Amino acid sequence: MNMMSKEIEIVRVEAYEEIAMEFQAVQALELDEALQDCGIDDIELRKKICRRFAFGMGNFLDQYFFKVNGKPFYPVLCFSEGFIHEESDGVPEKLHLPTAEYEFHSSADGCVESYFDGDAVVIGIVGDEDGI
């Protein structure tokens, strides 16, 4: 694969927290829909499962690593302001990375609660910027 050398702007500011918390709400939305599709109608049970999942994934992102072929890899969740596609050489122009202080597991419960309280989560398919 021949990628052109391109400067990537790395952004590490407190605004990451808002982006990451919305991402956790998106995870809650997707998991909640999957639970409903699998016949789990009890909203309190779904909320409990979503909280457990959000905390577990948050804890993993904050404190764990995994190995591939014996080599450890540390998850770092970043967000791009543009879609990565062939026309962009597969390289984003700007990436938002977490600050050293941000903890996913600490915000997990609040994000799930916000989702279940009805706070709008806007997602969309690439190319349709209005969202679903």
C-alpha cells in the first residue's frame, strides 16, 4: 500500500471528553437496540446490561492491553473530523485523542443514564450529514 506522507493534526483538549461521552451513548444505543431485537423488553434489565458493558469497555480502554502474536497493544480511541476513505489516502487530517486525565469508565454510567433518559443521540451514515 502506497500512502502519501501527510501531516496529521493531533488534538488533545478537554473537548475530547464531550466527544467520547457521546460515543459511549452511541454504544448504549446500539447495545440497547440489540437487546430489544433479542427479546429483552425489560428496560431496567437493558439499562443494567448497558451500564455493565459501558463500564467494562471503559475500564478496558483506560487500563488494559491485548496481545497479537505476543506483542501488547494498548487501545487508544481517537476521533476524526472527516471520513477516512481512498480519496483522503486513508489518512485523516485531524485526530482527537484523549487527554491523559480522561477516564472512560468514570463517565460510563452517566452516558448510559443520559441515553435512557431520552437525550438525543444523533448518528448518521457517511454522506448523509443530517443524521438518522
